[in-house]
Amino acid sequence: MSIRYKIDVMSALKDAGYSTTRIRNEKLIGQSYLQQIRHGEIVSNACLDKLCELLKCQPGDIIEYVEDENK
């Protein structure tokens, strides 16, 4: 995959005060998106928007493009 996370999103959320319990209880991010993040899968734009809101950052602070060496 050419787009990947630059940071450990789950750790960044925890550091910002958002435990997985809080995220679920307040319905901030769906469980399926949390699983995708844990597995390094890129989430939807809507979820990325929510992550930027919670972490007070820009999308480029979370994800990056890495050229595929196999192309």
C-alpha cells in the first residue's frame, strides 16, 4: 500500500485523553474503524476528519504517501 500511517494513531488518541472505552461510549469512532486503525488499514475520509478533530492536527500529520518500490 502506498499510503500509510506516520504515527501510532491509537497511542496518539490515548495520549490526547481518548481511551478506546471513551471513544466507544461517546460514539466518536466506530468499532470497525478502530479495528482498521489497529491493523494499519487506512480509514474513510470521514473517520480521518474525526481523527484530525480529536488530535487537533492535519491529515498530513497522520498519514503519508510512500512510493511503491514494485511499480
